[in-house]
Amino acid sequence: MLLLVACGGGTQIADTPSPEAKVEVEPSPTKESPKPQPTKQPTPTATPTKVPPTAAPIPLPTGTSTPVPPTSTATPTEVPPTATPSLKSIPTAVPTQVPPTAAPAPTPTIVGTVKFQVDVQEVTTASQLGMGSVVGPSLIRLKDGRYRLYLQAREIGLQGKEQREEIDIISLISTDGIQWDAEQGIRIQHGSPTDVDSEAGEPGVYLGLDNRYYMAYTGRYMGVNKRGDSQKMHRVVFAVSDDGLNWAKLNQYYADPQNINDFASSADVNVVNGRYVIYYTGQRNIIRATSQDGLTWVRQEVTFSAGHDSTMVKYDGTYYMFAKMPEALAYARNPDTRLDLLVMAISRDGVNWSNNYYQVVVENADGSEVTAENLQDPSAILVLDGSLRIFLNNDRGEGIYSIKPVSTLPKLAPDLVGD
């Protein structure tokens, strides 16, 4: 796969302000109290008592009022809010701040479609190349302006267990990205049955920071799983070239111990902000890893929880990812991944991706729609005029063709991280 360029809230209970409570006693005249009438015994009355400030006035007993000596007016006291006034101050519960509730994580959703049309109906075919099948296209624009297309090729007549022994990587060359010529020889030769690349396929070519060409391809070999059974293993293997034609294996490969059998395949490498970023297929998911030198890789996260065979390109200032994904964006048991949709995701930085996905709908020249099983192994590239092309292989690897967008692709979605 390749690029042209190093291509809330909780509830807070608010305090309710209460009016300031004042307790006042009316002053009496400064003279002696009148004597009681001899003909009538006065009814005893309680002498008013100086009342300390409280949240509410203390009621006085009823009866004949008796003047009292002057008293001072109580100083108004600010009273904390209480639920109900009473004769005795009742502690008020302190408002509790409720911590914010975490918002639910956005769910990836296919929100619409983007239309593409077939550009070059027949880039090449397996029969033209004398091969049994050709799949996994990967392209790069060379330093001299030409384009080179790399393919996984299986020789004719090899089936079953023997098929693994004759799977190599070949190439074609073009000056315009439309007309292609096969190049003689093999770019990456498969290794011996005991080598990590007993099968060499699914190339992903990119230009390194040192201005040399690099390839991350899938090496397959028969190994022994944790149950002790013989099983095909998948690793991402690396090679280097000065001209993109003659390649040297680096004897370096990447395995993911977090996957069953350390599975890693279908790598797409790009240089983003001076650092290598690789997206590869794990166990029906797409995972990101990073590297400073292109050799030592650090696994980051599962970027897409359901999907495989991805390609990323920076186009018109935005990163786009094209990958095969199930329509429900989750896999059922034992799925037929050939029927997965071709889906597009969007990012500002090539790392954080919007949860709004788009299904890529491809039409032939006659208006008929290309079926999902014939949209396999996408590889994106920008051609000379800056426009986008995606190369794919059809079902069973009979041939390679290219597509282009019919209209402007959607930009960043509102749910994007940091948007």
C-alpha cells in the first residue's frame, strides 16, 4: 500500500440564598411601671426575656402586656440556610458536588456513501502475466516520476499445500498510471519452507526517511501453534531497495504477540510527522504500530475493531483510510470476509479517526454496481495531477483495476477527536 508523499456532566446542587434573619424587641418608655389596680388582680404574665439571635423569632406567651425595661436591639445575625425554622438550630446538610458522569463512547457508524467509478477497467490480468492469480496491489510514484505497481502472484497449477511454495512479488511499470507494462523477473522471491516468508505476498511499498524504498510484505510459513498443531503463520517482513526494482531482504519481521499465533499481515506503512506509522491486519481488526527507524515497531492500539486490508492516503489535506469491513461493523461467527464492504474513514492526523464511516459504492461505466466480493485489497495513490486513484483486485485474483471518486470526498466529521 502506498502514498505519493512519505504518503458532563453531573449535577451540582446550588446553595439557595436565604434572607438575613433579624430578631428585634420594641423599646419601652423610661418610667416606672404602673401599679396594679386594687379592684382586680392582674393576671400574671411572663416577663419578656432577651432573646439571643436565632434563625427565627421566639414567640412570646399571650396575655396582658406588661411594659418592660428598655432592651437593646439584637444585632442581626446571618443565619445559614435551614430546611425548616425551629426553636433550635438544626444543622443544614452541606451541598454535595456530584462528579461528572463520563459520556458514552461514540459508536462507529456508516453514515452515508461515497461514489466512485471505475477508471481503468483492466490494469492487468493474471492470464496476461502467466499467473494463476494476482492480488494485493501496492503502488508508488518513483523519484523519476514513473509509477510502479507491485503484486502478489501465484504461479499457475499450484494448489492446496503446494500453493505456498510459489507465491512471489512481481511488478509493472507505467508513466501515467493508466497504461502498464510487466517487468521481467521477481521483486521478492519466496523463501524456503522453513523461512518466515515461505510465501511472499501482500506488498506494501513506501519511501523511507532516508530516501530509499522499503517494502513491508506478508510472509507466511507453516509453524506450530500453542496447541502443538501445524498451522500457517503470518508475519510482516521488510525489504529495502535503492531503485524500487532490485530488493534486498532485511531479515527483519514484525509479529504481534497479542494476537493468536502472533498474527500480523497486510501492512500499510506511511511517514507521518517524521515517524513511521504502520496499519496492519490482526485478527479481523486493524491495528496501529509506530517506529522511529522503520525497523523497531511499538504496537499502539486496535484502531478499527472489525476490518482488514487497509490503505491510507493524505488527499486534499485530509487523511483517508479505505478498508474492508463488515456491514454491521462487527463480525459474526465464521464470517465470509469476501463479502465485506469497502469502507472509508476520515482523520485529521492519520492517527485519530472519526466514528462516521462511509461505504464506498463503485459503478462500472454502464452504471452497474461492482459487487462487494470484487472490491478486494485496496491500495491508494495520488497521480500526477493530484487526483486520487484506488487499485483493487477482483474476486479470485483474476485481474487488477482502478477506481476514482465521482465527487469531492467528505471532510472531517464533527465527532472527530480534537475537532
